[in-house]
Amino acid sequence: MGLLSQGSPLSWEETQRHADHVRRHGILQFLHIYHAVKDRHKDVLKWGDEVEYMLVSFDHENKRVQLILSGEEILETLQEQGERTNPNHPTLWRPEYGSYMIEGTPGQPYGGTMSEFNTVEDNMRKRRKEATSLLEGHQALCTITSFPSSSICCRLGCPGFTLPEFKPNPVEGGASKSLFFPDEAINKHPRFSTLTRNIRHRRGEKVVINVPIFKDKNTPSPFIETFPEDDEAVKASKPDHIYMDAMGFGMGNCCLQVTFQACSIAEARYLYDQLATICPIVMALSAASPFYRGHVSDIDCRWGVISASVDDRTREERGLEPLKKNKYRISKSRYDSIDSYLSECGEKYNDIDLTIDKEIYEQLLREGLDHLLAQHVAHLFIRDPLTLFEEKIHLDDANESDHFENIQSTNWQTMRFKPPPPNSDIGWRVEFRPMEVQLTDFENSAYVVFVVLLTRVILSYKLDFLIPLSKVDENMKVAQKRDAVLQEMFYFRKDICKGGNAVVDGCGKAQSSTEPATEEYTLMSINTIINGKEGVFPGLIPILNSYLENMEVDVDTRCSILNYLKLIKKRASGELMTVARWMREFIANHPDYKQDSVITDEMNYSLIFKCNQIANELCECPELLGPAFRKVKYSGSKTESSN
Amino acid sequence: MVGHFTQGICGYYALFKETAPSVGSQPSRGGSSRGSRSHQRVLPGSPPRRPRPPSGPSAGRAPAARGGQPRELGFPASGPASCRAASFPAGPAPSAAAMGTDSRAAGALLARARTLHLQTGNLLNWGRLRKKCPSTHSEELRDCIQKTLNEWSSQISPDLVREFPDVLECTVSHAVEKINPDEREEMKVSAKLFIVGSNSSSSTRNAVDMACSVLGVAQLDSVIIASPPIEDGVNLSLEHLQPYWEELENLVQSKKIVAIGTSDLDKTQLEQLYQWAQVKPNSNQVNLASCCVMPPDLTAFAKQFDIQLLTHNDPKELLSEASFQEALQESIPGIQAHEWVPLWLLRYSVIVKSRGIIKSKGYILQAKRRGS
């Protein structure tokens, strides 16, 4: 979730008064960093994953599962026993939005050698084991993207989905003011509740999330829920949609992220752009969140839900009212896909209207930034700071970057371009953020390794995936649909060896000579993009394989990578299910399911229980993971974790 | 599954431009892209790259007009194709004529030379030179040999023709790329040596010397020797390896190579070599197909003696004498291809160590004219 400072958070009114101050100094802080390290180069590859976890408690007798609101205490213990005791501890733990969540990362970043790909899964296992060891027998650590049953029967006054149970208390002074999501489920660090409240206050109303309901045989049509005690909900909720009204429904979901260190700012910008086109594809491949607030939805990915859950734009900014108090119309939530490419060869594909702070843009140009980087930063800085701590208003701009990070880290986009922290030996980095978290360490490793390998291939072969950014946005919308991985088509570049950036001889020349300029992109299925199709597209996995054949890879690592790519390949072809698909089938086949799109507490219990068994390898799930995906090597730890 | 992993390096070059029009222009072939792919496998002949008229429908149909050439009938639509077209008047005239001139000069040179050094340069610099997408290493290699010959023969200077050198240096000049000495430390330069013919012991040294000179380095970081070809039914034994290994040991001692390794040895073979060798193997490659089902004795032995077990995806015979000669014949028609015998083939790769990036990859090959 980014920056975490202790202290006294300011209210929205106070924060707003300091907004220009934060922006002004944020830019100065960025400039200090930029000037100091813009020529940094020859940084090695370092990378790391971030996995978010939910803490759940099973009540086997009553067949219920609830989210445990003790993430803060568990985190404290994990940090105390881990990084604070031993700086070389193999895991790091961080707080997350939900009080029932924690985030785990490897203790040290991974390096650039191939054998490191073989340590990812081990490390994820260590994390799972370490955190699980602090739980009681009936509790578990789950990597599920969206908890299906958030407030299933929480129509005010019903027992909740949390442990301990809390009634939502929708009052103005609270954080969410939600009918469903109690403030107690938000992490107790003041940053998170302040963020929640300030988003709501800035917006001028509660956030509105409407997810289309999956229309099953017995689902009422139109599907309408009533909220007699809440006018705001009555107005905001849409027929045939699952209505949600709190940041927790979005930011309370779990994700899987990867960050890479590039060798230079130019490489970081190149990778940022290239990977941006991959985001919708990998998101659809990782689809894992079909259920919301106790209902079966018609989407498979969390993205739009989180986007709406932190949408702090006012009615004016959203274009519903003429601009009076606000400066800009803003087309997207703070949590959304990127709005501009950063590399030179991306410039001609920047076809989205970019709202920027013109003064900041001019200032950055005067300071020597190029147009593309200047507009990127000037676009991030159209946003207001959402939280501010009284003690952290006046900073040393040359040696701190909190104000820059304040804006940067609350622009939650598909990709994040990360300047080095001040005075550190860290280089320019890029974060890949669209993935949904998977049930098992094996799957999470597979997705992470796939993405990191893809960056190596892009750099080795100087590939070019760029298409107009508006098409990437269309892909993002399509990618969230139910079963998009098999049912939908995605815009993708036909000839990936032709970019302006590619120094490959002959690249780019061919076009003028032989063929009239046709569209550089076309609609492809994910299967074609991932596995290739003769005469259409070579496929990302065949390219990865040809790369791997040129690298020295030891047999163990190669076997792991083989299994990881097999998973991705089969998920793309439909031979294996996505987590979302698998969850849908699990519910559809549940004896209690009445084909009415409703997930009861007991169904939720069976589902999460099964997920936990799969995650801990207590049962197989060939339709999700493939037959006998587990390799011999881990048989040792397998026995341990099953005890 | 394994078949899937046999994709050669140029899997990443989209064929779209070349193949798309062709599919439309050849409906009689059933139109399925799968179909054209299998044809492509049957006929490895590759179109020369030199500028040519666009391969429109007429070009696509050209092979049929030639008649009596069933193999060419099956040629995928990427162009009118093999250099043989030169001898057929029905072939597309301008490019065929150009090829004729090129290959005549090349033919004349090859008729007089004794040794042929062929090097592809950095295949990552080939760009559009690579149109086809071979699915195996053997196909990739053959494609590389032909393209290199075509490139070279299209750029033969009149001076060279007057000289008639003994040793022909056949390269894709624009793809040649030496390692910047300032960056040498960041790179790992590895090579795998494939002995092709019956051989003089100098092959190993020649190959390593040439690799060093092509890449502009004093030393290779690692050289792996593929198991030398042996008669069918005979098991590879230490004696087969010894002459090459001794040569490699000398090269290690003279600091031309840092570490040497083997390929496809089982535990017994590896153990024999290990016990006999002065410079011990530091790695042994195993086929990709077995990386998840490793024989425990080999794994245990390698672990005990600190031998790295690496993976490869090369066929048993990467380049045969016959396929080399076919490649030669197709690229430079009219020469006595059967006189030319490949001695060795070396594949190198240059990796940026700390970043996992391939900087360069290529093949070097030496062939001799029989009886010369």
C-alpha cells in the first residue's frame, strides 16, 4: 500500500488546505531525485514479488468461515521474529488495507541469475509457513483475491463476516459509512481509515461499486436489492448489480505484484510501456475473483471493483456537473490503467486525452525533463494528497520524498514507474500490478516467473508490443469479463519485432517497402497471444522457450520453469481452469446452491475450506493445477506442511 | 509437451507479413495455416533475403508453374523461394537473375577454395533477415547457414573474385558484433562445440580460436563439447571423448577457456571422464526432456563432485554432412556441394550476467573441400 508514517492524520479539510504545498514539494523532491540519478546506469536486475494474504477462521461445527481481524498483531509478531531480529531474514511482512490482511515479500530481492527462479516458490512457502505458525489450528492464511462472502447477510443487524463480529455503523464521522463493511475490518493504522474517510469526503459521497450479477436460472430478474434505511444506497445501487459502498470491498482484496529494477531510467521506461500492454492479458489469465458480497457476479477480476472503491473524484471531475470548484475533468479513478506511455517509441501510441497540471508540466520541462516524463508526472499530480500527517508537512526536499510518494503511491495504476528513493543504492524500478493472487504458492510463482522471464525476453530480443493505449484500455475492460481468458479477443500487436526502440537491423524498414501500412494490431485470443498461432503470432511462451534455450539453466530450475510455463500455457488454452472458473464451478456444483447467484455462509465455508486444502496440498486439484504438478523436490516440505 | 519446447530461437519473429497474404492466395491448399506449416517443414529451402518484388499472388503461384518440382509445390507462400529458381525461366525474373549472378561468383570461389569459414554474426541483429520460423534447432541452423550463404554471395566484391582465396570467410557482415572490451567483465561467453565429421584434433582449437576472434575476446568462459558422432549401435565411451577432451584441457591450461563441460553423458560415462581427466568437467548438459525425471545416480554423482547439471534442447545430430551439403547446394546452385565436408560447428551465446539478458548468439562453422 505504499508509504506508512506514524503520526496524527489530518482531516480532509485540513489535508486539502495543504494540497498545493504537498504537490509543490512533491515535485521538488522528485526533481532532486531525478537530477541526482537520471544518469544512473548499469544497475543489475533485482526483482521481488508481493503476495497479499487473508487471515481466516473456520468454525467447523457451524460451517462458517470468517476473516480474523488481527492482522496488526500477527504482523507485529512476524516483524519482531523476522526482520527486526535478523536483517537477513528470508521474509518481510507489511500491513495491508484490511485488518484481516498482511503482505509478504522475500527478505532480499532476487537477482539476475536463472537459479533464482527456483527460489521463488520456496520463499513463498516459507512465508505461508511462517505466518501460519502464528495461527491456531482452525485458522488459516489464504491467498484468495476476493473474499466471497463479505457481509453476506449484513443487512444491518446481522452477524458479520469478521471475527470478532462487528456491526457496520454507517455514520458520517466513521471511515467507510458502509452498510456492509464495518470500520473495524480496516487496518488499525490511522493511515487506512483516514484514507477511507478522506476519499469519501473528497468525493462528496460514499463510493459506489456496482458489479453486474451473474444471471443464473433462478436469479430474480431484474435482480434488485432494497436498502430501506439508506437513501444514498437506494440512489446509487443499480438493478441487476451487486451494490457495494466501501473502500474495503476493493482495497480489501488481495493482489500479486512484481517489481523489477531496470539498469537505467531508459530501460525502466521501455519496460513500463511494454508491460503495460501485457497487463490485461495476464490479468485475464490470473482471473480469481468472481464473487462479491455473497453473490455470484458476472466478472472474473477485481480491477474495476477496486477502481470504483477508491474513486475520489467529485461529481464535477466525473463530468456529472459543470466545473466550478474543481480544476479538471478526470476520466479515470486513481486506481486504473496507465494513461500514457513513457518511452520514445511509445509516444505515437499515446492516444488517450491526458489531463495534466500545466504549471507542473512547464516546470518539469524547464528543469530538463523530456515531454513524456514531464507529462507523466504532471498527470499523476492532478490528484490531491489523500492523507497527511501533521508531523510530516515540512520536509527536507533534498533528502526526503514523502510528498512525492504521497501522490505517487495513491496513483494505483496497472504499472508504476518508481524513481529511486533519495540517497539509496536502489535503481529505477517498474512495478507490474494487474495480477490477481492465486490459491497456491505454485501458481503465484508461475505467474511471477512468467512475467519476470518476459521482461528478460523483451530486453534480449528488443521486442515491441506497443499498440495505441486506448486499445490497451479496451483490453482492460474486456479482460475482467466472465471467462475472458477463453471467450474474449484482445488487441495485440501483430509484428513484435519492429519497434522504433528496437535496434534490430531492418526493423521498421520493411513496412515501407513491401506492404501498405495496415493496422499494426489485430484481435487475438489469449491462447494465440500466449501459445502462438501459425501465421498469426509466434506466441509469448514459444519466445520464452527460445530464450531459455540460450541461457544456462540448471536442471532443477528448468524443471520448475517448465511446470510454471505449462500452467500458463494450459490456462491460456483452456486445458486448465482459472481460479475464477474453478470457483464458479465449485459453487455451481455445491448441493446447497439454488442457482440463484447467492452464496450462503455454508457454501462460502466449503469453498474457502477447499481453497485452503489445495493451498496446503492436502488435496489435488487437477482441473486447476494440472495432474501431479508437484515435483519430487518438494516432497520434504510437503510432508511438513500437511501435518 | 516436449515438442513444444523445440522452438528455435527465431520463434519470436512474427511471420505475419510474409505468410498472411500467402494464405489467401493459396486457397487450394486447404487454407489452413497448420497445413502450410507442415509444408514448410518438408522443404527447408529458404528464400533469399535480397530485395525482391513483393511476394504477391503471382509469386506465390510461381513454383507450380515450374512443374515437376513437387517439393517446391509445397513451398509456403513466403516467396518464390529457393535459389534453384534461377535455373527456371518461369521463375520471377528480376530476383532470380540477381541471384544467378550472386551465386555464380560464389560458386566460382567455392570451386577453388579449400576451406570455408561460415559465421552468422549475432543472430539477434538479423532482424528481418529471418522470415521463417523453424521449429527445431536443426531447422534453425540450416536456415542460418543458407541465409548466411545468401547474404555473403550477394555481396561478393569483384576484388575477391580476382583473388580466389584458399580460405573463404563467409559472414553476414552487418550482423558481426564484437564484445566491447569495457563490457567483457559483465558478460558470460559460452560455447557448445559440435564435432561433425571424422576429425583432426585441431578442430577443437580452431573452433575456440575462431570463436574468440569473432567475438573479440581472449577467453571463453565455458565450452561444452557435444558427444562426438559415433557409429550406430556403439555406446559412447571414454575413448571417443578423450582426443577432444585433451585438446580442451590444453585450451584451459593456455587460458583460452575457463571451464569445460560435457553433454548427454550418463553417470558411468561422466564418472569415467572425471576420473581420467586432468581438467575436470564442471558441467554436464542433459536433455530438456529429462530435467524433471533425472536419474538419481547422475544427480548424486554431479552433486558430490560439484558438476553442474544444465539443460539443452539439441537433437542428437544437430548438423549432418548431408544436410550441410543440401543447404550449400540450395544456396549456391551449380557447385559440387558433395565435395564440402563440415568439420565442426560452434554455437556461442553472450549473456549479460547480472541481468539475464542475451546480448549475442550465433553459429560458426568450418568446412573443408574433400581431397584438398
